[in-house]
Amino acid sequence: MPDVDVRGFWGERIDAVADRTAMILYDRCVAAGMFDQIDPARPVPPVKMPWHMRADGTPDTVNVQMFWDSDVAKVIETAAYALYRKPNADLEAKMDAIIEMFAGLQQPDGYMNSWFVRMQPGHRWTNLRDCHELYCAGHLMEAAVAYFHATGKRKLLDVMCRYADHIDETFGPKPGQKPGYCGHEEIELALIRLGRATGEQRYLDLARYFIEQRGQQPHYFDVEAAARGVDPAQWRHKTYTYNQSHLPVREQGKVVGHAVRAMYLYSGMADVATEFGDDSLTDALNRLWEDLTSKQMYVTGGIGPAASNEGFTDYYDLPNESAYAETCAAVALMMWASRMLGRGPDRRYADIMEQALYNGALSGLSIDGSRFFYDNPLESRGCHHRWSWHRCPCCPPNIARTVTAIGSYMYGISADGIAVHLYGASTARLSAGATAVTLRQETDYPADGRVDVTIGLDRPARFTLSLRMPGWCGQAAVTLNGEAVPMVENGDGYLHLAREWKDGDTIALDLPMPVRALHAHPAVKADLGRVAIARGPLIYCAEEVDNAADLNALIVPEDLSAAKTVPVPDLGGAVAIDLPVRREQWPQREGRLYDDHPPEYATMTARLIPYHLWDNREPGEMLVWIRGGR
Amino acid sequence: MPDVDVRGFWGERIDAVADRTAMILYDRCVAAGMFDQIDPARPVPPVKMPWHMRADGTPDTVNVQMFWDSDVAKVIETAAYALYRKPNADLEAKMDAIIEMFAGLQQPDGYMNSWFVRMQPGHRWTNLRDCHELYCAGHLMEAAVAYFHATGKRKLLDVMCRYADHIDETFGPKPGQKPGYCGHEEIELALIRLGRATGEQRYLDLARYFIEQRGQQPHYFDVEAAARGVDPAQWRHKTYTYNQSHLPVREQGKVVGHAVRAMYLYSGMADVATEFGDDSLTDALNRLWEDLTSKQMYVTGGIGPAASNEGFTDYYDLPNESAYAETCAAVALMMWASRMLGRGPDRRYADIMEQALYNGALSGLSIDGSRFFYDNPLESRGCHHRWSWHRCPCCPPNIARTVTAIGSYMYGISADGIAVHLYGASTARLSAGATAVTLRQETDYPADGRVDVTIGLDRPARFTLSLRMPGWCGQAAVTLNGEAVPMVENGDGYLHLAREWKDGDTIALDLPMPVRALHAHPAVKADLGRVAIARGPLIYCAEEVDNAADLNALIVPEDLSAAKTVPVPDLGGAVAIDLPVRREQWPQREGRLYDDHPPEYATMTARLIPYHLWDNREPGEMLVWIRGGR
């Protein structure tokens, strides 16, 4: 993990998570009873536990969940980044106690999963398809690496390495090993991370094995179900597209199934492609990338329109009001995009990473870090609101760990250079090969497109600094030590400055941020005749609190030159857009359902705010795709 | 049934049914195996019978259906009107043979239902909620009356009067009688019709009893289920709104549940209100009418947007592509509207009757009378087509009997007058009180708004002739014997000419038929920013065969003055509308999902055809609500 001191926009967000969200996540895991399941010192709980009161006053129950280890793991990972940001003895003690629980769970052979150790002993590795067993292991590996880096404490890392060794012995092509893989991908990218952190090649090889094995025939989930005495066809998800095991990964070209699973798989594939220099995987990844981003992605970077499979449906099926677009899925898209940058800078990936980050992912966390969205629709009639907890609590720690780890998404480093993928006020201590470089960004980004970069070096050094020229900004202007730099396009959307750098060199970027109207592909029926307003990396929306109800009566003009940008104090100074629009009115209707009279139009100034900030004030309607007029 | 000789538009439709549809309906009843269930001379069939071949060549089966009596009844009713139109010895012999089957089914006590006599004996009257038992009786009563009027043959009428007597003994408030009513309304309006045809007051009283009893507590369907040893809550439709038994009828104000059931109930209520002069029922009916027509009706007069309950959902929930809008439901709305005219002319009802008739109902029948729509969406991407038969074959005979009986919807008669509700080339022999009047309409309606009415009388007579001035025509012009008649509005939308009429008096109506753009209430999200083009009573649509694919790229201008009307030979000379429109184009997209470039616009002439005629030519896309531009 790169050493980045983040200030400004993201600094405030990280502080909110460190000061508030991390402990909220812990408290809510306690309230959900997760540690009753995990802690081997406690009695084994019943499968159904009391939970909260229903609106009618009767008690509701919650099932102990076989994937709770993963939720706790993401809380540990979040806490790790929070502790890296600022010390918190109470939080650290709580995490240490949880780590003791997991250590106590570990079996003599290294196995460690609270569900199969305590709730359903004797059934380990019998249902990889449904039971999230390797998925839980993967999240705990990620937590272990993060906690070690943040605190220097090895305990969880050692536990997870022993578990990884056990998994490596259990799975593989040799006699007596299981040729299986997890129904919910995650272990693949986690093993890469663990392998990179520990230098253990076996972990990288095992990640590759899981990737290669997926979708091979005879199908492991069929064989496994038969071994349980169960008909594989009697499965509620019905098709292996649900978990992307319908085909070997190199033969996949359409993004299908559960959105988070798909993104985690592709993230793992991209990591393996990077580690092993595997171009055949990269070919499949590029097909899938094109498929997702040209036919199946919301303008917010949200993905997976359907609640039924928490995932993908048909091409261009992107309904706004019923959009599922799970926070975790946007986070996972960001993860995939980040990993597609593993083999070098390319704006195709970095632009989408930024789009998902600032819109469909960040929307999952309230400004103060205390409330969450699970699904992120692009339109609301006023009944969709942030909640304080969820029965399936995957999203809150996922967005929290992502926000606090934002520094790890900002830069790409290689033997001969540094790439700046994301802009934001920060100071990073990086290495271009053997050269230690301090890279300081001063900027109000994303409120403003001016970015001043200062290079810190102990001695002059030759390396390439690659600066992303975002696709949304049209023509950027860049100066180096006050001199204009010509924009040379090499097709990857980055400006590559290869030279001998000196301490104190400065680069100034001016990324124009006009107010833009985005038009969806005409096959997206939900967006026909509508526009999404954008500025810089931010997608905007209208909220009832600013514009009164009935947002579908607003009509945005084709000419946006009258738009004004305004800071909004009660949204942390975020930049709103004030835009003259027409409002459709029907004074002569008298309740008639169908009528000859055309509408009349009033003019008004609509206020649009960044999408990720919606539902932080008075609840009400929200709309991203606003009707456009000519 | 009034004696009306229909020519012109409806004459051609009636001939298609008489010449083709009536025998098609019979043949398909044979093919479906209905007479294996009904004919007591045949062996009792299995519940699952072979049906047709699937696309993959394997045989499919169909369940014998407990409501097949009703489908056959509607075929008899259609045949009756066809025989009234023109003799057909073969068709009549086939109907006589079916009537013999029903007569043979009748039990010594008068009971007669093929399912409970042959398939499930011993279970009669045990599940009124689900088993369509009284519903089947109702349709057979309607068939009996029609067949008697058309042929003079009493056999089915006598059978059904005996059955009605048995039902009258079985149901009622007296000890030993069942206080029940049918889950699928129909018996109510049928008993009124049978009572009017036979003069038997008991049938009218029984219709009123069923109406009054509906929704009373203790709920009959609860009691009945308990008597069967079944939990009433274990019912797939879950709520009694499904069959409008959630409340006593006078307390109902929201149109809910299964659309056909609702319309048949309200039809029966309107008949009872008329027969018994019951204003308290009329109050409820007016509330329900307002509710339906101001918040829950498609512009085609189609109703019931949802397939799940074949019925109503929320206010203004009128999706176009997924519209269920069953043909039977539009027919039933027409029936209700017609019965709302029972207490005198009122354009509120007659306009909607015409709207449902010419659009959402007539769309159910192909021009040649051989193919049918069950559901009538207002938009198709090209995969919705007319079929030759259906497992639930309620719609084909329903639209067929309605078309052939169109003469019975055209006029209202009372002791002192005649009201013309629908215009169409025809000659009617009517009675205004004791005065026999021949009323001849010469017109190309609905292609043209000129209607010439000639009065035929043996001797001069005083009565009121009431002529509907359709709500869609703005300002009509009327002359009487060549002299302009001043338009006097009395609030009911009819021009009332009260005078002494002489043989040969002529009235000429000029009903302007400009091309109009209809705008939906802004709460109808599916129609936002869109217009439906109408002319006279007809709603128009665009088809792919005339306009190429991608109909959602068409944008209709606000000013329709350039629209031209053109007769289309391959649609029987129907009037098309040729309209200059813009077509949205995206030349710079290059497959991008979201893009800064606004669309470009080409101009073209779109051809629109009457909605009811769609899918009579090459299959393809169809669209009613076309995007509107300013």
C-alpha cells in the first residue's frame, strides 16, 4: 500500500470514516450478533437470533449468516486504514480482540471459518457454490494484509497464511485435492494480495489455479452437488451465469450474473494477467470491459440493474427508478478498473474508475459517515432513503474500506515511472524503480480542475511522470515549471513527461470543467429524450428539497451556457449547478387523464447537486436523467 | 335486441365474423377438446389432454378447464348473431348439436355444469370463489337469450330457465339457502338479460341479491373455504380485491382487481340500478366510473395494466410495452359504459364506450376475423403478434360476439325518445314508446364525420331524438331538413330534438375530425413528453412496416397542421395519417453508452394507422405514444 497523506475532498471523507464510521461498523456487528457466531469462547448461538423490532412492535429475527466472517473482515480492513490515518486505542483494542477470536477459531490443520467450525461442523468444503467459504477466507486475507501494514501486528496475517497454506493443500490438480473454486469470487484477488505482501509464490499460483479452473467441465458444482446427494438443477439461481462459472474464463465475453461476483472475478483475472504477464487473459478482460462499459453500466458507474440476481440482465436495460446498482458493485467495478491499470496507464480504465468512485460508489456513504445506501437508483419518487444498517451488511464496510484506502487507487508505479490516475489534494511518497519521489498535489478537485503538482526528490532523477487527461475534460492545459507543455497523444489518454526531474519541479494542470449534458445511447429506453448533467467527474441530480416535487416536469434546455456553479454550505461546500430550465404545467387539465391541451411552460432555475450527495438533507424525490428539450 | 341492419365499417366486420370467425371459434373449441368435457355421450376425458405440438416437436398437454362452458357459450352467442345476420345451415346445425349436449347434461333438479357433472361430481357449489360455476351459467344464459332471438329456438332458453330456477332455489337469504355469489361476476348481468327476455321478475331479484350480498360479512368465501377444510388465507390471489368482494358494493370507490370481473360487476350493478331505479347504486357506480376513467384507463380504452392479476395496480400506472389490457376487459368496459346509458343519454359514458370499442376492443380481432390479440400493449418492440388460438380462449368469442351485436350498442330507447349513441351506416327499426321508427344512417364513419340520418315513420309522431355530440369533435354542425340547428347544451353532451317528426325528415351531422395530439396526465410516467395521435374516435399508432424500425426515434411536432389523411388499400381503405416528423439520429456515437454529442435530426413523413389495425401486415415494432417535441 502506497504511503499517501490525503487532504481536501478525500481527506474529509477519510476522517469521517476514521472518526465515526469505523466504530459504527463495529457497533453494528456487535448488535447483529456476529461475534456470538465468531467468538469460540461464547456458546454456539441458535441459527435464528432476535434482531430488531418491527414497525408493529413485534420482534423480528435474523439468521446467523455464513458470510459474516467477510463482513467482520471488511470492518477490520476499514479499521486498519482508519488507524493508519490516526491512532485510536479503543478501536485498535477492539480489532485485536476480534483477531483473537479468529485465531481461537483456527483448527490444527489451519482451517478457519466460523460457520463451519461452530454452526455446521463436519460440512466444510462440501458446498463451494453457495456457502461463501473461500470468499470469507479471501476477505480475511485482505484484512490481515491491511492490518499488518497499518499496525505492524502479524497475528491475523500469520493466521491467514496458515489458512492459505491449508487451502493450497486442499485445492489443486493433484490426487486427493479438490478441483474446485468458490461460488462467490474474492479468494483470487485476495491470494494475489497476500502473495504480494508475503512474497509467497504459492499464493499467486493458487489464485491462478482458481481462475483457470472456473467453468471447466465436468462442472465442479455439478459434481459437488451430486456428492451431497442433491440435484444440481434444483438451485434457486438456476444458471451458472449467476456466478460466472458457465464457461472457462477465456471464453467469456458477456458480463453476466451477480454484479459483485463478476467484478471480483475480473479483478482477480486482471491481477493474474499482471502477475503472470498473461495476454490471453487480458484479451478476455478487454472483451468483458467493452461489454460492460458500452452496454451495461449506469452513467453513475453503478452496475447490475436487477434486484432478482443482484446483477445483470439484458443489454441497455438500465431502468432508473428500480436500479439495484449495489454500492458494493460500484466499489467492485472500481477495483476491477484499478487492476486493469496494472499493466500500464490507460484512460479507458482510469476514467471509469473515477466515474464509479465519485458517483455510484461514494453515494453509498452519507457525508457524516453514519448512513448508507445499499441500492443506488438514479430516480426516486421520495421513498428511497439511507439506512443505518442492513441484514446483509456488505456495503457499509465495503465503501468505508474503499474511501479510507483511496490513496492506493491514485497512483500507478513501475520501474521507470509514476502514473497519476486520480487527482486530489495529497502528498504521496512513491518509488519509481529505485528512486524515492514525493509527489504533492494541491487542488480543490473535484470542485475545481486546477491541479498543482510538486515533485520532491533527494537528487535529480530520470523517470516518466504520466498524467491522466480525463476523457470528460476536452482539452486540458499543462505547464511544467511555468512553460506550456504540448499535448502529445499516444492513444492511452495520458500525458507522458519523460525527463530528468529535479526537486521542486512543478506541473500545473488545468482541466476544464464545463457543465455538460450527457446523452445515453438511444437503445437505453429509460433515458430517451433525457440528459444527465455532469461537471468534471461528477454526475449531478435534482432533489426535491431544492426544486419542489415533480422533478419529471423539469426540462433542461439544449444550451447550457447559462448554467452557474454555486458552493452549497449545507453540503460541505460542494459545487451545485444552477440552471435555467422550463417547468411543464397543465393548468387546463382538471383531472382529465387524456387531453387535447398541450402543456404550458414556466421558467425557473433548477439546482442540481452531485449525485453522491443526495439524501443528505430533507428526504424527497431525486432525478438524474432529466428531460431534455429543444 | 334491437333490429339493426348494419352496413359500412361495422357491416364488413360483422360479415367477417359471420363468414369466418364463427366457424373458426367452433373448430377451435373442437380442437381444444371442449366437447369431450361437455358432451355426456362421450367418455369422461382425463384432466390433462393432448393439445398441440411444441416448437421442439414434443406433444404439449392442456388441462380440461372448469370454465370451458363459458367459452362455448360465447361461441353460441356469436353464432346466434351471425345467423341473425345471414343463414348458415351448417353453423346452425353445429350449434343445435352443442345445445343438445348441454340439455343432456342437465340434472333432474335443473343443475347444469359440465365440470361438476362430469369431471368433479359431488362438489357443486363448494367453491364459488374459484370455480367459475355461476359465471358459466351466466354466459350460457346470455347465449340462450341470443340464440332464441336469432333463431326462435327455445331449447337452450328452456334449459337455462330451469337452471336459473334451480340457482334461485339454491341461493338466497332463506334457511337452507346459500348466501353466496360468484368469484367471477357475470351471473348478475346475465340474470337481468334473462329476466328482461322472459319477463321473469325472480331473475331480476336474484341478480340484485347477488349484487347486494357481495362483500358482506361474515365473508362468504371465508365461510365456504372453512367448510371445505381449507384456510381462506392460503389463496393465490391473496386479497378479495381480486374479485371485488373486499367491501359491499356501495362502499367501493376504487376500481381494483381482475379487470374483466370488475367490469362485469359494475355492468350488473348498472343493470340493477336501471331496473330498480336504485340511485344509491348509481352513486357508487359514478365514483367507480370517475376512478377508472380519470386514473386507470389507457387511451385506447384498454384497462388492467398487469398480467399478474389480469387487472389493476396503482393510479396512473399505465406502462405501454407491458400493458396487459386484455381484449375482454375493453369489451367489458364497453358493456359497462353501455349499461351506464340505461338511465338516459350521457356523453361521459358513450364517449368511453366508443373509445374502448374502436381501439382496445376491436384491436383484438384481425381484419379478416381469423386472428386474435389477448393482451393489447400500446408499444411493441416487434415480438407481439396475433395468434390463432389461446389456452384461455375467452377473448376471441368475446370480441366476436361484441362486433356482431354492435347494433345493440348504437341506440338507446325510452318511452318518449330515441338516443343515437354510436354513428355508423345502418338501418334500425326501433320503438319510441308505441311509435315504430325506422332510423337510417348514411355515413363513412369513422373514416369521415358526415352522418346523414333519415327518419322513417308510418305517420307523424312526437318524440325526442337525442344525438350524441362526441367530446372529441369540438364543435359539431347539425342541420334538420337543410336548416341549421342551434347547438343547445344541457350538460349531457347530446343534442335533443323534441318535435313532431314526419316520414323522410333528414338530419345531417358534420362532426369535425381534425388530427389531434392527446397528452396524458403528467402522473402517467410512461407517457411523459409523448403524444398519442387521434382522429375522430380512433387512436393512431406507428408501425415499423410504414416507418422503419426504431419508432422511439420519431418526434412529432407540436403543430399538426401539416398532417394529411390518406386511405390505405391494404388496410381495407382505412384512413392513415401522414405527418411530417423529426427522426433523432446519433451519427457521432460510435457505440458509446454516454456521450456529450447531442442528437441530430432528419425530417421524414411518418405514417400512422388506426391502432386497432396494427399487426395486420408485416410484423414489426408498434408505438402509440410517440415522443413530442417543441
